[in-house]
Amino acid sequence: MRRVVLGLVCGCALTLPMVGCHSNSRPEEAVRSGPVKQYAMKGIVVGTDPAHSEVTVDTEAISGFMEAMTMPYKVKDPNVLQDLHPGDRMTGVLLVADDKTLLDQIVITALAQPDYKPQAQYHVPAPGDLVPDFRLTNQSGKQITLRQFRGKALLITFIYTRCPLSDYCPRMSRNFASIDKSLQVDPALYRRTHLLSISFDPAYDSPAVLRSYGEAYTGNYTKEKFEHWDFAAPEKADLPKLLEFFDVGATPGENHTITHSLSTAVISPDGKVAQWYPTNDWKVEDVVNELKRAGGTKG
């Protein structure tokens, strides 16, 4: 299915200003202004208004934030309106800072127009889904596959090393570092688990770059052996299918930035999805417990 990432400005009665997630919108200011909460959003496109650069969405209730309502959003880039059709089912994430500044990503996951042929079929990972055997090159220049981790509970997330937003890739990597240290407390559990950070910027994130990045986040620097946590990237030709399976939207922006969504998954020892986290609000202890369950150990 066609994935479209939009920066929107709220045009409803919520009176909460939004800025887009591209680099020229300076989203880092919103992130730094206070803790960021994320709210999963679902809705159906009701219609578009090109004259006013708006899309109206019939939005389902957002738990902990607002009730179901139909509301217009002003599109930051009017060109994306041509990709939206009445009846398109949309999902997204509302990021809310303490000062009420929002970053809004809207992602199309299904299209109602039968004559519209999307360029990609995005898959939303669900427990029990068998993960394809994707091929990657890790920080040591070694070819690895997801199948080789069968028999272990595998934790995967997606990053790129030049990500400037502290609450996105850096937060995922900090969380993984905390998980890695937590798992070390139990040597048996440590042997039954593995961590994998996958870059969606293979053109820049070479093995050498990934090694330096990984050494910094593990805190072991040149002494890091990468026995429990790999940093890897697919070949450019293999990247689309990998991102589609794990529901990762990644669109090149200005100044080498990439506008992207988040995706973290626990893969059980049999190679199936055990749990999927599409935002950044998951807690380290919860994921550690999920790894224990997936690995056959009670949390």
C-alpha cells in the first residue's frame, strides 16, 4: 500500500498547534521543550479541500487524549493531497509535548479506491506473523540473516545514525543499551536473547559507521565485541521489503535527514512476531519482560 507521511497543522477546535516532522520545521524544539507523549491515531479520509490545503479525517477515539471526532487538518505540503482519497483508512501518531506543541505523522495503511494502485504494500506486524529471512550486513562487514537468530528471542528496532531528534533513533538506542545491560544480570537469559538495530540509511551507514555508532551506545567503545547486539543495514535493493514488513515509513528530507516512523519488535525463537511497538513510549522493563516471555522465562 502507498505510505504517505504528512506534516499537518490542526484546523479543529482542539487549539493545539502542530508543526511538521521535516527538518525545516525544527521539530527538535518541540522535543526539547519537555517530555513527549505519543498517541496512536486511526481514521478514515472523509474528503480533501485543495483550495485550503486541508484533509478531513473521521478520527477514532484516541485513548487518553480525545474522543472520536471528524476534524480537518491543514496539510503542510499541499502536494500530498493528490495521494488522498475519500475512504482511505489512515493510521498515525500524535506526538504531544508539555507545551502542547504537536508533531503529527499520518500514514495511509489501506486505500478504498479500486483504480488506485499503491506502490508498496505495508504490513502491520501482529503476534504470530512469521518474519521473512531478511539479509543484512553488520558492523563487522559480515553478512547476517534474521534466520540465524532462530532459537533466541530477538529484539529489533530501526534507526539511522544521523538522526537529529533525541526522542527518535537516539532514544531507541539508549533504550536498547539499557535493555542490554538489564539482560546481562541473568547470564542464561543473556544467551537466549539478541539485540539488532537496523539502519534504513545504507548509503551512509556503512559497517564502519555502524561500528562507531554501536561502540558509543554500548559504552564499551573499541572494546565492544558485538556478541549480543548487532548494528546492521540491508542492501539498498532489499530495503523496501524490509521496511514494508515492519511498517517503517522513511522519506528522505533536507540536509541528509530522513522523516520516518518508529518500529520495534520482539521476535520469538521460532521466528514469529511476539510483540510490536510502533511508537517511542514503550518502557524498558516491559520489553525486558516480553523478551523473557518470548524466551521461555517468566517476567
